[in-house]
Amino acid sequence: MPRYLIERTVGSLTREDLDRASRRSIAMMDNTGIVWIRSYVSDTEGKIYCEYDAPSADAVREHARRAGLPVDRVTEVALEISPAMFR
């Protein structure tokens, strides 16, 4: 299944805001084929960067719409590399 990175501009969020948004996201994943891998929050930039496995970029966008989450950019990952691959 393809992997995607999603960039979201969210401004300043409290941990309670993040909790609510995360729970909405999870609730909207049923029967979509989407798997949330992890997210990174940048308070200084007001952004969240999310990693998902999903059938398509359109499925990611539809999931976000249904969950009420912003989407600035969806990027499909072509290749995943890590330092462990070069040791």
C-alpha cells in the first residue's frame, strides 16, 4: 500500500485540541483502508506532519475532509531510507 506524508497548517493547538482531532481522525478510518502511522507536531511552525498508509492521495484527502482536518499537501513516498540501510 502506498505511504503518504500529509502537511497540515493548524496554528496553535492545545494538547486537548490534538487529542480531539486525533480521536476524530481515528473514528473516520473505519473501512477506508487508511492506517495512521505517526504524526509530528511543530508548535513553532503551527504545523502537523502526518504519515499514513492509504489506497490513494484522494482517500487521504477524503478522510481529512470527513474528520474536519486541514490538508495543505499530500506527498506520496517513493522510497523510504534509513541510516541502518548503510551500515
